[in-house]
Amino acid sequence: MGIFNMIKGQFIDVIEWTDSTPNTMVYRYESGGKEIMMGAQLTVRESQVAIFVNEGKIADVFQPGRYELSTQNMPVMTALRSWKFGFNSPFKAEVYFINTRQFLDLKWGTSNPVMMRDSDFGMIRLRAFGIYSFRVQDPVVFLREVFGTAELFTTEGVEGQVKRSIVSSLSDALAQSKIPALDLAANYEELSQLMLSTMQPKVAPLGLKLDSFIIENISLPQEVEQAMDRRTSMGVVGDLGRYAQFQSSEAMRDAANNPGGTAGIGVGMGAGLAMGQAMQQAFQPQPGQPAPAQEAEHGKPCISCGHPLSPGSKFCPECGAPQMPPPRKCTKCGEALSQDDKFCPVCGTQQQAQNT
């Protein structure tokens, strides 16, 4: 029995892999130089695929389940080994376990700004970041194109390639969407779906599939954000055509806060000129209103029909309505007086006679 156990210990009779890491994509089964014996038990767990490689050539692929290795379930190995009548002797082969579950919460971001042509602001630079998830869709393609023959392969081996593809695709996605910079924040979901469909053809040749893509934030340059804030402030007025006037008023405020220095003098002079023009426009008579000079020339209008009166008219020449003289006030205390009062009833000051 001791000799039998010693001989048996030189062969592999159980092949399996229990994954205890969050980022391992491929694990090469460690045989320790032992050969696989006839009838060995192969266990492939859920979210795993086992691939046998014979002398550098990909042979049989096993999906999740439990197998007893034989010529019936190893047709490729049987052909490569020329096992015409079944294999009775142990053999050597490399066994790779491919992890096919989703790898979640992988970060992506733009290390350099992405250029975008905007209808409102012209060419602007954007930065963005978010998360994505992927899985191995075709284990054979992944093993052939990406993995190679290393003993262990993690997500770090493909993250760099995927991230660079994301950044290069982001510019195309933004251009295709034609979403203005002001509306980007409201369309993260639409952009995420567009990026997901754009990225699929790029990762498929690697045997991968992108399961989700999420844009968490797209940040604009500081000067664009400031312009957006200013337009938001002008939005309460409801007239973006007065944006320049709004900027002038802010320049006046800044000049008042910083009156010193040559620049302050220049800004102050410009602000004063702008303020003078604004005041001049404010005091200009509105259409339909008589100017003060015109009023002095033609007199006040009739209190009844509005007909222009000559200065000093007591009756309207149009309708004959008597015109009320202006109210009298005490020359000292300002008390209201009647037309016949010669002395103020409050302070006793003698009043000038009313001209008639």
C-alpha cells in the first residue's frame, strides 16, 4: 500500500480552482511537475471556464460542471495525442481557469482634457470620470490574444488598454451626441449608453464585453463655468441680450471696490462714462411725454381737456374751464394756506400777497 500511495502521489487526480481574490481573471493550475492520470476529476465552478493547452496549442474547453477526464469529453486532446484506443497512461497538459464573472467598480478618467466644439462657447476642454464593469465573453479569444502563458493574470493587465479606448471614444461620443455644454449634466445617461455601444466593438477582439458604463461627472473649464453662472444670473431678467449691460454694472462694482492704481482709475473712468450714459438714457423723456423745455414754452395743459395753455392762463381757451392756482404754503413753516390768508395761522408770519 505504501508503494501504491507513493506512485499515486506522483499523479494529479483532482483539478479545481477556488478563487479568493477580487481581480484575478486567469489562473494556471499548478501541477507541480505531476502528470494527469486517467479518470482524474475536473471541477469547474460557476463563473469559470477551464481550458486545456497541449504543447502550446489550445485543446478542450470545459464549462461549469464536474467531469471525469476521458477520451469522450476530451476530443481535441485525444486527436492531438493520437489516443486511438483511449489513454491509459498519465499525460501532461496545462490547465487554465478563466474567470467569467463581472469585474465591477473599475475607475476611468481623462488624464488630459478632451476637446469639444460647442455651439455656445466654441472649442472647449472637458474632463470626465466614472466607473465601468466588464467580463470575459470569449475565453478562448482572451487566452489567445491577451493572456498568453503567465501563471496569474489580473484586471490590471487590461485596464490600461480599456481606459485608453474609453478616452479616445469619449471625443467621438460627445461629437455624435451634439449635446450643448450647458445640457451635458442632464444627459449623463444618454452619453453613458452611447459610450457603451461605442466601446463594445473595441473590446470584443480581446474576448471581453463591457457590461456597464457610467459617467459620474463631466467638468468644464473654470472660465466656461463662470460664464454659465453669469448667464444663470441674467436668466432672472429673462433677456440675454442685456448680458453686456450686466457685465458693465459688475465692472462698476469692481471699480468701486478697487479704486486705487492706474488700472482702477481707468476702470473707474470707464465705469463713470457708462453710468453717465445710463443716467442720460434714464432721464430722456419717453415717447408721448412732453419735454420740460416744451412745457415751459407752451405752458401747462388744461386740467380739464389737456389743451396746451399759454403761461399765466386762468381759463382754457378750448373748453373755458377755470384753471386752479397752485396751492400756497407758509414761507417759514410750510403750513398750507388758503388763497386769502395774509398771515400764517400756525407761526404768524406775514405772507406775500397772491399775484392775480
